[in-house]
Amino acid sequence: MQVGLFKLLRNGTLIAATEGEFKVNLGRPKANAVMDGYGEVQGFEFEGQAPSIEGEIYVKKSLDVEELISPSDEGDTIAIKFQDKREFTLEGAQFTGDGQFSTKGRLPVSWQGMSATFS
């Protein structure tokens, strides 16, 4: 078994089964230090983040790219299933990439969702 092997699914349908690197974000608040004039931390401010998945897939003949990057009325369920049986799932997700893919057949993909779970 190879490290980094995963399956990417959209609404339960396999999009890609590959190895590589995807970034996932549970969407928890991000802390930023508040510094005073002396360079000392006085506290923290928090900013929101949307739950997200970001990475790159190969465009295969069987992949309907137009449908993949089109907005969804209800939002999609996007999941990454890892080899070790863990799963990251976005609910109510919309494609947020720019939809450009290379002549080498690689498509950067990203989704942001309403909520996320990692189990």
C-alpha cells in the first residue's frame, strides 16, 4: 500500500482514484496574534474559514469537466476516502476553482462547503 492513495468522490460518484496531495480544512476559526508596539502578544483575533478541499486531478475522457465545475443548487457532497479508511467529507459544497486545466490533463480542483467532518 502506498501512502497518499485516496479516492475523491462527488455525491457518491468516483471522480478520481489516485495518489497525490490534497489539502483539507475543517473550517475552524483561525487565530491571529495581536501585537503591541513592543512586539509582545496581547491577545488573539479570530477569523472565520470555510471548510474546504483543494488539490489536482487528471482529466480523463470519462470525466465531465463542465458538470464537475458547474454550480449546484443544493450543493454537493465531496469526500476524500483515504487508504487507512478515514474520510473527510464536505456537505453543501460548491466548486470554487477557476476551471482551467493544462494540456498535460491536470485540473486544479477546490470546493468550499457549509460543513465538514473528518472520521
